[in-house]
Amino acid sequence: MNKPKMADADSGLFKPGSKLKHRKTGGFYKVLLLANVEASLEPAYVYESMQSHDFWIRPQAEMEDGRFELIPAAEKE
């Protein structure tokens, strides 16, 4: 029986510390880490709202499908 490969924190499109903008809502978020959903071992991002400081989890495939755009480093300040 093959064990699914666990997510590598550096394997995602967005790296820990990256700041993102949600294209539809305009919300700003900070990526904390890439983790695994316990039940399926599906890779998922853990991220924080920069407005409310709530924490969220979203599957890697959804985060990287164009819903979010990376905020360039010059705009982070």
C-alpha cells in the first residue's frame, strides 16, 4: 500500500509569508503554511485575513486556480 506524499511547505505556488489579494472580494491575506488535510492528505494552505485576523484553510488547487493574486514585494509595505 503506497502512502500519499505529504505536502512540502515550499512546494506550493505561494510561499509562507506571501501576501495575496482575493480577486473577487478584494480581501488581503497572508500565507502561513502549506499543510495536509488529515482525512485525505490533500495539500491545503493555511492563511490569515489581514483585515480580521481570522485564520482559513483552503485546498492548494483552489488557492492556485486564479482566485488569488500575489501582491508584489514593493506593495507589501
